[in-house]
Amino acid sequence: PQTLTEAVRSKIEPMKAQVHVVREQFGEEVLGTCTVNQAYGGMRSVKSMVYETSLLDPEEGIRFRGYSIPECQKLLPKAKPAGEQPLPEGLLWLLLTGDIPTESQVQSVCMDLKQRATVPEDVLHFLDRLPHKRLHPMTQFTIAVNLLQRDSRMTEAYAHGAAKSAYWEHCLEDALTLIARLPVIAARIYRNTFHGAKHIPLETTANADDMGKRLARSLGFESTEFDELMRLYLVLHADHEGGNVSAHAVRLVGSALSDPYLAFAAGLNGLAGPLHGLANQEVLRWLLQMKEKLGGRPMTTENLTELCWQTLREGHVIPGFGHAVLRRTDPRYTAQREFALKYLPHDEMFQLVSKLYEVVPQVLEEQGKVKNPWPNVDQHSGVLLRYYGLVESNFYTVLFGVSRAIGTLSSLVWDRALGLPIERPKSVTTQWIRDHFEKR
Ligand code: FCX
């Protein structure tokens, strides 16, 4: 199939049949258990959801529809003529269909998204009037997504009595339109907040054929290296299986048949927390503080170890390290490190990040609390952005959010395609636990 919608359509019946067989065969098997400690402990590692677009292995990291990050970098189509990073549109096809797309299939998604990218003028003007200095860019971002909700095809179709079996298609329509518009929204927020509302004229960005380049150019960056960085960034942050805060929030809210705009806005609100997506902002601040505290002293193991302990003694986490599921270096960190080794090996901030890669795991091991002392995706992204001049770290989580739409909304389409019901796990009280177990 040439169009994404037809490709998804062709997968739905076979997938439903597969789910049917799995449920017939294994429906009453126990998938995961939940101890009292897990119920109090953020449900860590309780297997209780099915999420098709990606799967996280604690040792190896994320796989998108079975493909590791290096495999995606190798197999997904690149920008013409000399791009080396995968196009986010190709990842979108992969996540939605499970297949590596052909060049022409990716081109069709690029064209489709390009045509959907125009944001209504009044929405942009509303954003222009927000108090930019007092509203965090993530707050502006969720406001924007909620404003765009009025265009939801899914909500309109529901109001007109659409059949349940057709929800997925309306959901996909909304997902594609929203994904296409997010770079424009992100750029508007960036230029409003940090560049005196001087916007890049649409004529300059309109001929950018892919989402990564369109994002780069509308933010105001002009180098092909930064285009490549945006493509890589949009691919790496897209999806991280179903249990992380943003993905789970999108699914949870979407399960009430709230449309993709409302569901995604919920995910963004979760992404804005410092233990999740906001960690990328926190990392850059922390790195700059480190540099300041070093005050010209060399970046030796000894000096950096002392500063890491200082962070811990002050009661803070070391941002960009640790993970709820991963138990090794995040491959999303490694992919960004490779980018840095190629394009900015001599950058001082990259060298600080590299040195901390040697130092922090030892400190965290010695502290003896963390289950995973290794760096995650957020440890690396800021120094790359900063190198190219995107220095406003308060904006970094917005970029994470633009990317996260690709994965979470693909998954949401499948939730509707498979007709998953409203989520409603059972909660209990501490008194209930006492009564229940004391009685035994
Ligand atoms: N620095 C200091 N202490 C840390 C730590 C870190 N980087 N990571 C975990 N710990 C602490 C926890 O705070 C917890 O302490 P407590 O028992 O006093 O409450 C203890 O170690 C055990 O936590 P652990 O089970 O290893 O980790 P969790 O699953 O609870 O939390 C996150 C995982 C990611 C939240 C945690 O490692 C953290 O706070 N990291 C720093 C923030 C960060 O980088 N977040 C981004 C993660 C991710 F990539 C993303 O979502 O974008």
C-alpha cells in the first residue's frame, strides 16, 4: 500500500486475529503479579499492559517494532541527497505498521505531513498573546495542543455516531494532523519566548520536505548538521514502551475516548516533570553549574566526584542518570554520543559529559541506592543542542514532546483499532491491605 492509512488498515484484521488467538490460548495465564511493595512502589515492573509499538529490554534498551536503534539508523530511509540519520516519517510508518517503509512510502508520509502542517492563524495569535516570560514553554505547549483540539475529527465523528470499528481511522487522522502541526507550534513558542517574537517567515520553511528539517528551520537554525540532529532527536525520543509516564498518560486518557489532542496534552503534562522529560532541561543546568563550580580547575575524576557528591548531599538526584527499567547505558545516549564524536568531539561541554560518564556511575554505585547508575537519553541531548546555539534549556522538553507524539499517538491508533476498553485498575487502601492479610 502507498498510503499510511491503507497500510494500517491492511494490518488490522490480521492483528485482531492474532490477539484473538493469544487470548483464546493464554487468556487465563498470569502475566505478572503485584506485591504490596509494588503497589506502593509505582507499580515498578508489574506486567499489566499490552503496548505494540515498542518494547524496552532492561539490558539492551528500546526496540521499535523489534528494531534496535542502530538497526533503525541503518534501515530507515534518509533525507536526500546526503542525509545519514533516519527520517522521523519513516519511524512513524514503522511504528504504525510494523514494517520498514520503502523510500516512496516515506515520501508519501513526508508529503502528507507537509500538507497538514498549517496551524490556524488564530491559534498562533493566541499563543503570541501568552505571558511568555511567566509561562514555562511546556505549559505553553499543552495550551497549544488543547487549543488545536477543536479540529478533532475523532470527537466530531463520535458526536455523529461513528461506529466503534471506525474510531481508529479518525484517531489516525487526528494523530497525523497533530504530529504535522507540532513543529510549527514548538517553533512559535520558541521564537515568542526567546527571540522577541521574531518569527521565521513561512516561505523559508515551507519548502523543507521533512519534519526534522522543518522543525530546525522554523526554530531559526540553518545548518544541515542541525537538520540531521533534529531528525535523530525526533527518532530517539519517540517511544519507550507503554509504562513511562507520558505514554501511559496518553493511553489512559485516550481510553476514555478523549480524542488524541486531549490524550496527548495529558502526556505532555507528565513529560513536563523533572523525573521524566524535564530531566533534559535539568541536565544542562546541572552541567553548567558543574562548570561554574569547577571555576577553571581541570575536569579531573577527583574534582568531578566531589561535585557529584555535593549534588547528592544537597538531596538532589543527578539528572540524566538512572532509569526505572533500563539497567545499562541507554542506547539513545549512545546514539547521541556517536553524533557528538562525529560532529563536536572537541566541544568542552561534550568533554564534560564524557568525563561524567566515567565518574557518575561510580559515585552512584558507592551511594548504593540506585538500581541503575548508567546515563539515560536526557544526559546527552542538551549539549548537542547547545553546541548548535539552541542554548535555552527551558525549551528542551518541548522538543522531547514533539518527538513523543510520534510514538504515543501511533500506539493510541492501535488501542482504538483493537477496541481496547477504558482503563480501570482496582485500588485498595492501607486499611484494606491490613484487613485482607491479617485475616489469612
Ligand atoms: N541520582 C540520585 N539518586 C537517584 C538517581 C540519580 N540519578 N536515580 C535514582 N536515585 C535514587 C532514587 O531517588 C531512589 O531514592 P529513594 O529510595 O531515597 O527514594 C533510589 O535511588 C532508588 O531509585 P531507583 O529504583 O533506582 O529508580 P526509580 O525507578 O525510582 O526512578 C528515575 C527512576 C529515572 C526517576 C531516577 O533514576 C531519577 O530520578 N533519575 C534522575 C532524573 C532523570 O534522569 N530522569 C529521566 C529518566 C528518563 F530517561 C526519562 O523519562 O526521560
